[in-house]
Amino acid sequence: KNDGPKSMHYDKSLVERAEAFIVFSIMMLFPSKIFLTLIGFNILIIASGMTRFFRVCSFAKSLDHE
């Protein structure tokens, strides 16, 4: 849960820090597959950004109706 005393909380997403480190490790272990790895990683990042964007839009709509 994001209810601790921290001043910054991260939203749930498909790609977080751990996944980024995994992708960078794969790129180092399999340099011939860097392009395919980055294409897949970019797709996940775009999907994460879109889900966050739509979550913010729905939150903004809920504030507008109050």
C-alpha cells in the first residue's frame, strides 16, 4: 500500500525499476538481441504510460463531477 510516511509514492505500472534492470541485463547478456529487446521494452513503457494517462484522466473527471 502507498500509505506510509514517504513524501513520494509510485503508481502501479507494467514497468518499474526492477523490470528496467532486467532488460538492461538481458541486453548485456545477449547483445545480438538488443533491438528486439528494446522494441519489446518500448511497447511495455508505452502501455504503462497510456494506463497512467487514462487513470489520471478518470481521476480528473471524478474531481470535475464533485
